[in-house]
Amino acid sequence: MTTATTTSPTPLSPADLEALRDRAAKLKLNGVLAHWDEYGAAPWLKLVVEHEEEERARRSLERRIRNAKLGRFKLLADFDWAWPKKIDREAIEELFNFAFLGEGGNVVVVGPNGVGKTTISQNLVHQAVLRGHTARLVTASEMLNELAQQDSPTALARRLHRYSQPHLLAVDEVGYLSYDTRHADLLFEVVSRRQQKSTVITTNRPFKEWNEVFPNASCVVALVDRLIHKAEVVEIEGDSYRLKEAKEREARRTSERASRRAAKTTTKR
């Protein structure tokens, strides 16, 4: 008969113990720290710290995903690079290295409706969140109307703080609607507050036409200047991919209806 033997955990070195104590301090496990001489060398403590780190990382990711306001979106892996007439795939894929995020640089994606601008911004926000950053996606109309509706300086300051804090803010669909001077000033305020952070803008209008997006607004030149400072401008040309998909769906439905009618005719015979 053999007797099972148990192997005692290898004691931690002084350096490992100090590293474990630093991790416990970052987690603010104050009760453990207060009794470190008693618990520090306990074999279960390392597991407790690891489990706490994993749980907090999980909750943090869930919170960042929730705050990103992404909803459902198409992954860039499913993007049809062959559809646009003009697109710099290499420049777009380089954005996902997020070098611009470390530099506080901006990204402006310019192109007509339906060429994938929103898909690119959604994927940038998603990947930024997965990498541990805070990020948020919002349409220009949603953000500017929300800010304009605040009825007190305090309420406005809170909303401006909400949009100035994320490491990455993606403002979608600038240019699809026209805005008054108040809205232009609010967008300028958001961009100004984010000088050390990154903003992604998608727009269907070149900058030279932004005076039509914000007619009579005196801040347009300054707004564009702030945006393009340290910015990567990506231009896309082509027809609407959504329109292409709609035509393909309609063609399939027409074909299916024709097949059903043909089948019914054959059955009657």
C-alpha cells in the first residue's frame, strides 16, 4: 500500500513577497496589509490576490463596455475592403495599434454615406475598451442636443465632464445635419477639453464645407484647427454599401418569389 504525499507550496522569496504586498496595496486590501506579518507568507494569500485581481478586471471590462454605448456592430474582420473606390486599408489598420491614443492624437474619417465610417469608429472604440481604455461612441446630434438641453451651468458642466473624460471619444455623423451657433460652440468646448485625449470624428463633409454644417458660427475655423492638430485624416470614396446590400436583398426576395410562383404553377399542372 502506498501512502499519498502532499507537497508544500514553495515559500515565496523576499522579492516575491514584496511584489505580492504591492499588489495587495493596489487592491486596497487594508485588513490584509494591517496583518501582513501574520498573513504575508500564508500559501493561500497569493490565490486570494489573484482571484481579486481577476474579478476586478472582469467588472472593469464590463463597466467600460457598458459605458462605451456600442450596441451591435459589424466587426472589422467582416469589412468589405474591395467595395470602396478609394480606401487606405493600411492607414486604417495602423490605427488599431493605438499609437495616436498615446499621443492624444485625433482621427477624422471622411466619406459619403454608407462606406463604413461608423463601422471603423465602432471597432476602434471596441478595441480600445478591450485594451483597458475608457471609450465612448455617440452621434453628433445625440451629444450636442443633450448638451444644449442642460438648463443650468452645473448640469452642463456635468455633461461636458462626461464627454471629456474617456480616453477615446468617437463622435459619429458630423455633417449629416446642420446646427446652430450654440451647438457649434458646444462641440468646440468638448474638443477643447479633450486636447490631451483622442477624439474620433466621422463626417460626410470635407472641412471646407463645415461652415454649412455650422452656419454663422464664428468658432468653425478654430474648431477645425483643434481637430486636425495631430490628427490622422482618412478619406473613403465609394457608393453606399448599405444600398448595395439592400439591392441584393431585394434581388434575392424577387428571385424567391419567382421560384415560389413557378413551383405553384407546376403543382397545378
